[in-house]
Amino acid sequence: MAQSGNHDNRSYEDDWGEKWQGLLEEYPDGTTNYDNQANQLLAENLKGKLLITHGMQDDNVPPYGTLLLVDALIAANKDFDLILYPNAGHGLFGVASNYMTRRRWDYFVRHLLGAEPPKEYRMGER
């Protein structure tokens, strides 16, 4: 499961990528030191189930990184599930949070437990 994921440090804040990957270096063969964590470059290796979610109003991790991954998964002919929240930010607060909690639980029940979760179970209101 990837929720509001930073799928490539080249498309996120430079200070974050540099902290963990160092300065961007391009090698003679065209690869970089950031390639080993760029999920779109690893999409063809996907095995199993993957649920990807992102709030389209995310001002922390830009949604286009998720869309790069989605595009690569499609090109690699990999099956995955995608939920985009048109009016949600990075934390998926409010209604999006309750819906995401239920969908995450449903995904785990279905794909880890091998059972069918209750249809459209409504999370308790706080």
C-alpha cells in the first residue's frame, strides 16, 4: 500500500533527497544515484497486490509522482488499485480519512486474510 507516497526524490523537495541520497549524480551510462529509489523505474518488478492512494490537493508530496508510478505500472502491464481523492491533502483528513481507513482494512482483509470484508462498512463517527 502506498498512501501519498514520495515515489521519486527527484520530484520532491531537494533538501529531502539530498539528505538521504546525496547530491544528484548522473553516471556515464545515463543512470543516477537516485534511480534505486525511483519507484517508476522499479514498477516492472511488482509482485502481489498494490493499492495506491493520493490526495490531489497534496501540498507536501506532489501527486504527479504518484502519476509517474501509475504510468510506469500501466506500461509494465501490472495490476494495481488506485484511489485519488480530488479534494484531499497529504493527510487525507475528514471524510477521506474514514473512507481510506475502511478501504485499507478491506484491502488487507481481502488480500492478506483471503476473506470478504463487510460491504461498505461505515466507520464510527468521532
